Amino acid sequence: MHEYSIVQALLGRVADEARRHGARSVHRLTVTVGELSGVETALLATAYDIFRERTICAGAPLEIRTVKARWECPSCGRARPRGAVLSCAACGHPARLVEGDEIVLERVELEVP
């Protein structure tokens, strides 16, 4: 379950940011997870609930936004519909994944003095 290591890295990053800003506590975290990232969002949420105890994030809920995968042609920029062949109908170039494999810490709400 790599969700545990993701949460440990997330909590470390948030703790660093909280220290950098002199925060007293964290009120909320928002994370974006792409559908092709290999992350099971339910396991991520469970791991966060387990590991956040006795950290600066103890009282902070985790909001997880999921992002659908999206492909487009790198040459002409045309989007490829979901389930379509992953080559451009207009110019024949292979499509590239432009969204949907990310794991991003989008927002940290801190209480600072």
C-alpha cells in the first residue's frame, strides 16, 4: 500500500510549510489525485486519518479531488475522447496524457499568528 508512504510524505511537506510560516495548526488540506495515478483514494483517506494523529494536521480534514484522465494530440492540440484510439484522427500523431496521472498538494489552510 503505497498510500501510506504518500501520506507520510504529505504530512512531512505540510509540517515543513507550517514551520516555514510559523503556523499554529493546519485547518484543511486539499489534494488532487488523477484517476491513473495508481492511488486508491479510499485507502489514501484512511491512511491520512491514521497518520495525522499527534501531528500538526491532527484536526485538519483531507479533501481529495479526483481528476479524470485526458489525452490530446501534442502536434495539433486536439482532445481525444475517452475510449477513443490514442492517435490523432486529424494528423496521425500519438496522443499524450495531459491530465489524470498526478498527485498534487493543492491547498494547505494554516492558522498563523
